[in-house]
Amino acid sequence: MKTKLVNLGIGAVFIGIIGISGCSKKPEKPATQDGNTTKISQTEPKKAVETPKPALSEPKSVPKPAPKQVATLTPEQAGAKLFKRCQACHTIDEGGKNKVGPNLWGVFGRQIASVEGFKYSKVMLESDITWSNETIDGYITNPKKYLPGNKMSFAGLRKEQDRENLIAYLRANTGAK
């Protein structure tokens, strides 16, 4: 065990001597381009050699992507999207079946509560409304307010543009003239 410690100590001293002796070496003389060496004066301070900085290149202009174009829908197309809410209760096909609500084929110009085979609320049966753009607009704005006591559970379309679009879709798809 003592031998190992002694050997470690001698090795450390030996490495230290080599390290110190390396510090006392004189710097090598730099070579010039023609291969000759130049004499460096110990009193002259070394001049820092400036390395040229690479020129910064202008960032390449990346073309901006074209703005996304929002597809402009016709009133009928926008109305078709809105009618998806109505499809749970209504059909629009000629001869289509009644669901929770009556079939809407031929609704424009038709007397309210006149679809055969559909069970209407008392308030609808007692009404003398004929369906038109104006009456449908009033009704789909807020069905409960327009005809209090009716069975339609739909809350209504508050936006005028939505109502206009839905009416345009209904006119185009329910046999309106």
C-alpha cells in the first residue's frame, strides 16, 4: 500500500515538473509566407491580428403567402348550412314525410297548419297566417314570441342575414314560384 502511495506521489511530482518546464519554453518563431522565420523582440508587444469578418448578407426575402381567400357563399349556400339545424325536425322534399315538424315542400303561399297528417298545436290551428318571406322571417326570428304556445322548440335565428339566407334556401328548394 505504501509503495502505491509513493509511486503516486512521484508520478504527480514528475507531471508537475514537465508542466512547469513547458511554461518556460520560448515561443516558436512564426514562419512567413516564404517559409523564413522572423525574429520576435521580447520587448515589443505582440499585435493582435484582425481576422476579417465575413460580410453579412442581406436576408433573402421570402415571398409572403397569398392571403387565404374566404369562399364567398351565395345566400342559398349559406342557407343550406343553416338548414342543417332544421333537418332534425323538417324535410323539404316533395312528398317528404313529416317528422317532429311538418314537411316544408310548398311552404311559400301555403296556409299555416295545413300539411295533411301533421298534428299541429292549438295556436297554429287557430292562426290564419299564410307563409311568405315576411311571415317566415318573423317566425324563425323567435318562434315562441311570434306565435306563443306553438310546439316548435327552435330558439330562432337572431341575425337578419342568417334569416335571409335560410329563406333563400327554402325558396330554392321547396318548390316556391
